[in-house]
Amino acid sequence: MSHQLKYTVNCSLLFTELPLLERPAAARRAGFSAVEFWWPFVEAVPPQRQVDAFVTAVTDAGVQLTGLNFFAGDMPGGDRGLVSWPKRSSEFRDNVDVTVGIGERLGTQGFNALYGNRVDGSSEQEQDDVAVENLALAAQAAARIGATVLVEPVSGAERYPLKVASDALSVIDHVQAAYDVPNVGLLADLYHLAVNGDDVDRVIAEHTDRVAHVQIADNPGRNEPGTGTLPLDHQLTALEGCGYTGWVGLEYKPSTTSEASFGWLPYERR
């Protein structure tokens, strides 16, 4: 391993053998000091007792919550975010303060705002206009705690319009042209970019300065590094060489048990 970037464990795909609130402690036992989560509740504004229980689980485990997704709808049912969904925009906006509030309590610096699928009944322009407004609102809230809103290209969702890095960067450009929000950045998931046919090496060479977070999985399979053919170590080394100093999220589906799936990563690098 030829880079020194730090790893954070995505506990929405890893340690799913355990109840959600037990996963931060499991990550700590496996040697990691940081975790990230998709939105960990059923609804956009969960009961305060559920929020407190989540915060306590992370705090008691002794790990840092490096990243948290805003509420994204019914992910198992196919939803991929509410940012650009006009009829559900109010849910996203209601969720912003809850999400940033959790981040404030746990020192979280990155909030992933999944863009949302194209939906019937609204034009693409209407959806994109709503997205600009919602991303700006989220960024303004995140700025209060010195955090960044992330925009992510995603694979495996036919109606999700952000496929490659340039799609997400175009959205960010539109937001920043309309609002004074420098704290919106690219989430470069090297798996999603590769699956969608992006030139990942070119993205790294040309846009590392706009990358606010990185996630990895191997392809094919979206499993742990070493199970596929992606040059992940090479790409992470290139990112570091181009100035990236942030976290690398392990957002993969383990091909074995979660703990066994870390065999590729020496304990002292966790």
C-alpha cells in the first residue's frame, strides 16, 4: 500500500450482521477509528430518542462519524435521494437541520446529498432548479458547523441523472453560480465512476481539488478491494499525490463476514 490516506467504515453496508446501533463498536473492535452511515432512520425527522440513541452508540464506541447521508427516501425500494424531487422537497428541507444537528454533536464534516431519480410529473429543468435551491440550503446549514455537502454520481440506478464526475461537477457549478456556498464538493466513489465508464484517472488528474470525499469498492461485485480488477491502490495514491488528504470510505458489500473482509488491510492501517 503506497499511500497514507485514512479509512472510514461505511456501517450501512458493513457489519450488517449486527443491529445498526452495534456497528460503530464493531468497527472499533476491528481496529478502525472512524465510521460513516447512510441515513440511519426510517423517516426524515425521527423521534429525538432515536437520534440520541444513535449519537450515544457512536460516542460510546469511541469512533468519529466522518460522514452522514441526508434522508434519501426508500433506498431499498429504489429511491436515490430527495434533493431534486419537487413533491418531496419539503421532506428534504425538514431533514437538513436534523442531519446537521447530528453532525454538530459528533464532529461530522461531510453530508452526502443524493440527487434523486428523475420522476414523472416534473420536467428535468424543474427538478434541477429545485436541486440547486435544496443543495444551497443544505450547504448554508452545513457551513454553520464548518462542514461540506457532497454530490455523488451513482451507478445501478437508471433514472439517477448523475452518472460521471462531470455530471456532479456541473450541478455544483450551478449551485455555486447562484449562491455563495463554497462548501459543496464532489463525492468520488471510485466504484460508481468506474462502473459508469468514467475515466477515473483523468478525474483524479483534473479534479482532485474539487473532491471532498472518496469511497471505494472493487468491480465486479462491489466487494472488498482485491476481489475485482479496479486499480484502487494506484488511484488512491494518485489522489494523495494530487493533494487529497481526506477520508476514504469503505463502502463495499463484503464477500465474506465483515470482519474477514478487512483481510486486505493491515491492522496498523485501519
